[in-house]
Amino acid sequence: FQEFLNRTVSGDMTLVDELSSVQIAIQETVANSFKTPDIIRLFANKEPDRLRTKLAQLQRDAKVKKIERKTYLQQQYEILLALQKLGDTLDADEQNFIKQYQSRGLASAQQLSSMDATIKSAQSQISKAQH
């Protein structure tokens, strides 16, 4: 509190502290990594089972041509990448899909590095908060 008071007296009227600014940065990075809000939410909440359910629904929608192929591929990639980053086991077909998607240039390098940076930053902040 004293630090906040000193900053306020010196004219610093910002309400965002260091932890809040890190949280905001992580949220922005996750939002830039994924384009689909549902996938962002499920990833942030660490819900691999619900991501698997979302993937099954997505595959069903693609079969009946309810969604465009480009949308299907993008969301499938996002879900599989999220599952991988959450430590869920991917089968050989899923791993091959990720590799093919990345090799075709459909996944940007920025998206991949952004995702890795988000994970590392979040883990670091959680570790600091626990100590």
C-alpha cells in the first residue's frame, strides 16, 4: 500500500500494477494465438476433454458441410495445438495434421512463437505467485 501511495503522491495515477499488466499481456497473446473464442476459453481453463468434444463437433460439421473447409482446418489446428500445449496425448493422425498444417504455411510462425511465449509466461507467473 505504501508503494501505491508513494506512486500516487508522485503523480503516477496508473491503476495497473505489474501483475495486472502481465495478465493483460498474456490475455492478448492468447487472443492473438487463437482466433476462436471458444477455443481460447477452453485452453485458458485447461479443459482438454471439452476441447476434444469441440473437435468432434467440428469434424461432424465439416462432414455435413455446415462449415467451410478453411474454417474447419483453422479450428482443428487451433484445438490440436491447444491440446498439445496442455500435455494431452495426440494420436499419429493428429500429429501429422499439425505438421502438415505448419509445413503448408497455414500456421504463422508468429502464432507458434506467441503460443509458446504465452505458456512460458503463464507458468512463470503462476510459479512466482505460489512463492
